[in-house]
Amino acid sequence: MKGLAFSSLRVGKRYRLTNYGECYEFELISILARDEFLLKDLFTLETYKMSQLLGFGVGDDLEIRMV
């Protein structure tokens, strides 16, 4: 995994996640568990969990960067 580790994500910050060629931009709303986060999509304003975003697995191109 390139970019940031899940443990370095901070509440209130904005990130771009790339996985399987798809890009998602979100703001981290809250930390629910060790690797579970509540996110708000910056384009649709929809909220979802990190596990839903990574539900189809982790690709070789997984990368998290600050926006």
C-alpha cells in the first residue's frame, strides 16, 4: 500500500483513496474502531463506512493521500 496508513488518518481531514482504478474523495467524520471509519463523500455528501468502500477487496493500486 502506498500513501498513508489507516492508523495515520485523522478526523476532519480530507483524503483521496484509489482502489481498483476507482478514486474516492472523502472527509473522515469519526473513527469507529481500529480500521473502521465513518466517511462523508465530498461529491455526493453521502456517508458510509470504510468497510463498505473496501467491500470488494484491496487492490494492488490501493493508495490513500491527503487532498
